[in-house]
Amino acid sequence: MDPIIYKQLFKWFIPLFLLSALNLSAQQPPITVRADFQPAVVSIGRMTQYVLTVEGSGENVAGKLPTPDGLEISNTPATGRQFSFVNGVQTATFTYSFQVRPQRTGRFQMPSWEVRVGERSFTVPEATLLVEEPGEEERTMLFMRLENVPEQPFVGEIIPADLVLYIREDVYAQTDPRIGKPQSDADAFTIEEPPPDATARRRSRVDGLSYITTIWPVTLTPIKSGSQTLSFSVDLVLQVPRRRSGGLFNDPFFGPSLFREQQQMTAHTGDISLSIRDLPAANRPDSFSGAVGDFRLTNRLDRNQAELGEPLTLTLQLTGSGNFPRIAAPNLDFGSQWRVYPPKINFAPSDARGITGTLTMEYLLLPQDSATEFVPAIKWSFFHPENARYVSLETEALPVRITGELPSAPTPGRPDALSSNTNRPDSATAPNVNTLPLFADPGTWHHDFRPLHQRPLFWLAQLIPASLLLGWVCLQRQRLRRAADPRSTFLRMADKRVRKAASEAREAFRTNNARAALDAFRRALQFSCARHFPALQKPESLTLAEIESLYASKLQHLPETPRQVMREVFETCDLYEFGGHQNLSPDSLEKLARQLDETLRAFNRSFPS
Amino acid sequence: MSFSARHLAFFTFIWASSSQLQVLPAQEPAPAPVFTAPSAQAAFAQGNEAYANSDFSAAESFYKLCINDFAQHSAPLHYNLANTLRQQNRLGEAVLHYRRALFLDPNMAEATLGLRHTLNQLEIPIAEPGFLQTLAQSLSPNLWTMAATFSFWSMITWFTFLLFFRRSPLLIRLAALISLPILPVSALALYAHNEQSTVGIVLHADAPLHVAPSATSKVSAYLPEATEVRLTQQHDGFRYVEAANEKRGWMPASSVQTIHIPQP
């Protein structure tokens, strides 16, 4: 191609390119808002996401999310952001993903709603979700059952059931599922939560398929009669085959999809209906207090001989299986011959669920009459759910021999306290009762019983060492900072040298050593001047001419006398050094000595550090 | 008799009747003894004097004057008061004041002895204190606080010196070296002391434990006198009490008191 054409192209192309770039950068990307369910078709039990996408703006998004009936939508969305640069235009895309749990099958329409992006309002378009019954593949993949439940239990009967989660073995093997804690919905039952380590896992076969089952032992107790329902659910995360989008390959013929995706799922037992029978009112014994199960009752005394006022321990042991937590200790009424105190109760379960075990009740008995010959028999009843009838138990009367007489002034109260009272020695016989000396001096008085560290004043006082330390730290920091600064180092050095030279001069004046005195005086003046010009390498080499030229402006403010003294000192020193020996008269030397401090003070004022 | 004469007679009768029917002065109760003292020191001395005269009730009043009126405490005061209460067979209260004396001066041998005798009388087993308790009781809480404060500031000063200089003065190094074990030990001891701040003593025999903070609520158990309990809550004149034998419930506040006296 002809070079002229290249030149023409360059001539037109570059301005056009720059113009278009400018034009593009000036464009503001339009804001678009859209929303959809991802995936838009799910089976019941699976979760989906309602994704709101705001494109073209990074501003705050606000709005009220509608909640269609049958959908449970979380209020805490997961946010994502993405920035793209297309044709010179930067576009920000923000996504807000809300977890959606369908409650039933059907077609759900998320209505359009208003959303504010910054200061502007937008309408979020409608979105549709289709919730289907699970297919054969999904039905057999995951389900949950409540097992070992009798068809018609009684109110108060303990039901040791198993909540079993079935996950097909091939799915289980590929996913290592994360299984949550089972949740129950049962108004007419009390449910004992299984201990965390009670969960069992085993392999089983259902309809010819292998499953890995997770078993939670749950203990149910019906509290209302009639037809009652309960249900359980558990959330879990599984890697499940991805649903096919449709078309030719959406046919069972092709088998499950090869691709898998992580899904948060919920396994339900569905509503389990039980017919709860009330306990029969007919033939209900007086001694029945709500125990349902199968029990045996034994009684024993800690000894069979006691003195009046001396407590005996009667132990009742209830062994068997049933609703131990609801069993109240029998109220023993042994008449006026015995005083009975509330028992100490202890339950020792023999299984993990606490259904079987031994309930021990220890009563303290106080004999009131020496004619007492036995501890009366105890009647107690329970309801046997398998036989559907009440069973009455009666212990044997326990023989006992009571001797002695009651104290003349019996102390009311519990036997253990009472026994200690009766055995309490009086002050005359108590060991060392009266030998403990009194303190004649009250010692140190404390106005406040609280320990020192609980008083506000103590903590306030800590401010003193804290502030001292803080002040010291600040001083040290300042000192270090100054040490690191060459100018301040130089100034300190100069000050020091001025003081040292002045001191030497004074000493020399005192000993009438004129040469040394003038030399030191000059050094003091040199370092005084040098403080104003720290860049000087050797201040002691400053000459009178240099001082007068470098510090002319400063010297203008200096009174005449110090200036004259300076000149005299410098010139006399020069004479000493270069003009041979010249003795100063004692008067001149004395005059200079008197003027030393005054001159240096004047220089200090004119050349501040 | 004229009208005025009849009236005069009537009024004379009324006056005479009223003068006969005037209300007789009621039998005044015997005045309660009043215990006063110019200072806590004087009250303490008067308490000792009353004790020496076997007037334990008066001694108790004088000792309590120091605590309630002068708001002063001392280990000997609580110890003397405990002895006085013990003489009156009020062993729960005696145990409380022995414990208070030991709180102020953990090394007071007389208080330890008195406490042991009283617990023996009550047939309450004397629990051997654990390691932390032994450590805490080896010094008073104030001394532990001072030790902790000194060691804390020594360590801080040492660290500060290290921050600015490579070496610290010998004195500060020595103080830091001593403080190094003192600081954690005193912190542990203070922690153990703090654990004791909610411990209380049952004052009366057969103190009832109610299931709710109300006198009419069901009594679930009775606690013997001088039982050591932990007090957590307070409601309507009742304290929530947790005893070592897993007995819990609400006890009238008059039946239990903490060893630590709360600041009014």
C-alpha cells in the first residue's frame, strides 16, 4: 500500500479513536434489575435460591421482599459482586441470593416488587418457581422415618422410638453428607433430645436398595389424648445429580445425570398420626400418682433399733422401666408415731435414654413413740401400658425397736439438725469453749469490708503510676527523637561547648592567663554564633570577618558593646597568634573578664538555639 | 327544783362522772436498754467489759454498734463477736463472724480454732481447703492486691525500659525478676478470693429452702445451721441459695448472710 494512504489513515484514525474513547468513557451504563429462581424447577425437599441481580450500579439496594404463600424465604441474602470492562465501559453487577425452601408442590409466582437502587426506584420483574413431586430417583435417594412407635400409646407412656434417616449408599459414598440436628414439630408430645453421642449409623436394605442410615434415639411421651400428629425434619447438604435442563436427554432412559451439584436439602418424616389413649378412670387406685411403665418397689431401713428422737433412714427403691422423670416420691403418712421428712431422691439410669433404672428415695423418719414396733407398709400404684391396667404394689412393714424417751424440750426441725442440737454440748462441757481469749485491742479498723481491688478508689489510684510512666515514656520518646535529629544534636553540642569555653575563660581570667582566656572567650563566641548556622563543619575556625558577613543581619540587633568586645577578643587573639607576643594590661584583662558573661548573654539572645 | 337548778345538777353529775371515767395511763413497757458509745474503740472496749461480766447480749450489742453505727470492721472485732454469739449458742452466726475475722486476717489462729470448735459442735465436717484456697488464705486479700499491683507495675516498668534501652537499671531488673512469679500467683489468689465473695452461711437451724421467693411457696428442703452455701440472686427479701449437696432454692434473706459484707 502506498505510504500516503498509511499517513491518511493515521491522520484520521487516531483522532477518531480518541474521540470514540472519550465518548465511551463519558457513557453511564444503564441500570438493570432482574430476578429469577436458580434453579427454577426443584423437587419438594430441595432448596433453591431467589437471585436478585442489579447491573450497572454499585449503590445501596433496599426493598421489601414479598413472600408468596408456600415459600419460606430467608431474610439474609448472600451477596456477590462482579466488575466487567466492556468496550471501555466499566459495569458493576451485584447479586443478592435468598435461600428459598418450598413448603409444598405447585407453581409459585414471585410478584414484581419495588426496589430502590441508591435514589432511584426500579421494578423487579416477576419470577416463577415450579416445585414438583420428587421423581423416582430422588424419592429413593433420601427419606426419613420414625420407627418403633406403638399405634395407640397411652398418655404419659414413654415411647422409645428411633428417628432414622436413610441416604442411598451410592449417594452417601460420593458426598460425605453434612447432617444437621433433627427438628421436631409435636405439640402433644414431650420429646427428650438424644445425647450428642447417641447417634448410630448402620447399613440397611429397603426395597432391594442399600442405604446408610443415621439413627437418633428419641424418647416421646404423649401428653394429650386423641388423634395427634408429630413430624420431624432434618437439614443436610448433599452432592446430588444435577437436574437436566430438558430436551432429549431429560428421559429416564439416559439414567441419572453424570454431573453433580451441592444441594442443601431437607428430609421430612411427613405428618405421623398417632391415636393417644387416655389412662382409664375406672379402677384407678388412690395411690396412683402418674407413673406409667413396669416397676418393682422395695423398702429397707438403715437399722432396726433406735432411740426416741434419733433419726432412721427409710430407703424406697423403685426399679424397672417407665416415665421416671414424672414420678413423684410417695407422700408417706405414718400417723403420729413417726415424723417423716421430705426424701432425698436419686435416679440411676441403666440405659442411655433413662427409661430403665432405679429411683432411690431416702426418707428420714423420727420415731415419736417408744411403743412403735414397725415402719408401716407403703402402697404405691402404676399403670402398665402393655396390659392396659393399674398395678398396685405394697411393701412389707419393717420391724423396728424404739427405746428411750423424748427430750424434755424437743427442738423442732429436721432430724439432722435436731440430732446435732441434742448432741450439742452446752457451754460448760464444750471443749475449749471458754478458753478462747478475747482480743483487748480491736487492731486495725477497716471502714470498707471490700477487698482493696474491689474499691473504685484503688483503681483511681492506679492512674498515678500510669500517668508517671506515661510521662516518662513521652520524655524518653522526645529525647530519642532529639537524639536522632542532627540539628538538635549540633545545638546541644554547641551549647555545651559554649559553656565549657566560658568556664575555661573564667578560670584563665582568674589565673591571669591572658592568652588562654582570650582563646577560650573566642571559642565561646564562635560556638555561640555557630548555633545559628548548624551546617558549619568547624565552628572554632570562624573568623571575625566570616562572622560579620554570615551573621550581618543578626549582628545588627546586637548592642554596640558586645560587638566591640567580640572584635577586641578576635583581634587580640589574632595578634597573639600572628603578631607575636603582646601582653594585655591587667586593667584590660579585668575589663574583658567582667564583660565575658554579659557578652555571651547578648550573643545568646541574638543567636538563640 | 327550778330548771336551772336541775341543769346545774345534771352538769355537775356529768363533770363528776367524766372526772371518774378519765382514762387511766397505760402500763408503760420497760425501756429497752440503749447501747451508745462515743467511738468504735469505746464500743469495742465496752463490749469486752460486758463479755467479762457474762452479759453476752450486751456485749453483742456493743460489738454490733461498731459494725452498724460506726461502719468499722476489724478481725478482732468479728472474732470477739463470734465468741459472744457462741456463748449464746447461736452457732450459725458465730461461724459467720469467725469467717469474717479470717477474711480480714487469714492467719488469725484464734479464729481458726474457734471456727473448728464451732463446726465440731455442729457436727459439720471441716472441709480441707484446696490448693487455691490455701494459697488465697495465706495472705489477706489486701496484701494480695498490693503484691499484684507492685508486681504489675514492676513488670510494666521493666518492659518500658526494654522498649527504650537495651538494658534496664539493676533495681528494676531485680523487681521484675521478683514480680515474675508473684504476678500470676497473686492473680490466682485474688481469683480464689473473688470466688468466695458469693459464699454465705446459713444462720439458723432448719432454714427452709422454698421453691419460689415467697414464704407461702412449697419448702423443698431444710438446711442445717452454719451450712456453707453460694448465694446468687436476690428477690423480695429472699436469696437464691445453692448448697453443696445440690439443694437449691430460695431462702429468707434473714436466714443467710454472705461472708463479704456488701457496701451499702
